[in-house]
Amino acid sequence: MGKTLTLDGKGIDGSWIFNIANYLTFSANSTVILKDVTDNSTIIWNVLGDKTGSAGYTTGAEARGYINNHLF
């Protein structure tokens, strides 16, 4: 069963920053809902690499926002 993550901007400019270690993976039937999010809002998904030098990565996502896959 998928999960739902709702980002509620309440109609004002806002920012969300997600710092995720190694992998950003969305399971089947998962949904991210942008509720009352303005065009001037920012959503950043920082997918961090690990100490061995491997870059992070993202799978199974169709997303709105910035997805940064980078080294630790």
C-alpha cells in the first residue's frame, strides 16, 4: 500500500528541505500532495551520498522541486 505525504503551504510562500541519507525511493502508489503551495515556495530534496564517496540517488519519483543528488 502506498503512502501519502501532504505539504500544506497554507497559501503563503514557504520552504521545505528534506535531507535524506543515500537513497530517496518512493514506493508504488506513493503520492506527494502540494496543498495551497504558492509558485514562490521552494521544495528541496537533498539526497546525500555516504562517507565512502558514493553519490546518493533517487528512484520511483515524479516530483516537483529540486532534487540534489550529491556526495557526502
